[in-house]
Amino acid sequence: MPIKKAAKKYMRVTKRKTEKNRKIKGNFRSAIKATQSAIAGGEKDKAQESLKKAVVALDKAVQKKVIHKNMAARTKSRLNKTVKEMVKK
């Protein structure tokens, strides 16, 4: 445990930020999983809808500086590619 007052405060701040980041990460991860499960199930409409939600969640995570913008771009690109391939078939 920290002894100094500033270190105790920093622990409280870190705890708050960790909780916030965990919520944001959970949101975009669950949106990605929903998209992937819709793709695996072959549900075209559901896949497209959940892709939109995943894109929004990823953009919000980038905005809040939880993940890097390149990671979000890469993830969106991969999801979009698989959804497009599924819709073509």
C-alpha cells in the first residue's frame, strides 16, 4: 500500500479509469462477437446490423483513447470484409 497522499490518490484515479476502460472494452468486444456469431450463423441482416454497432463501439473506444486508431481500423476492415463476402454468397 502507498504511504504518500498523492500515491493514494493516484490509486483511486487508476481504479476509476480501469473501470471505465473495462466497460468500453466490453462494449466493443461484445459487439464484435455478436457480428462474428451472426456471420457464423449465416444471418445476413443481423450481421449487417451488428457490424454497424461494432463500428460505432470501436470508434467510441478510439475517441476515449482506450484502443489505438489503427487497431480499430484493422478490426473494422476485417469485419466488413467477412460480412461483404457472406452477403455476396
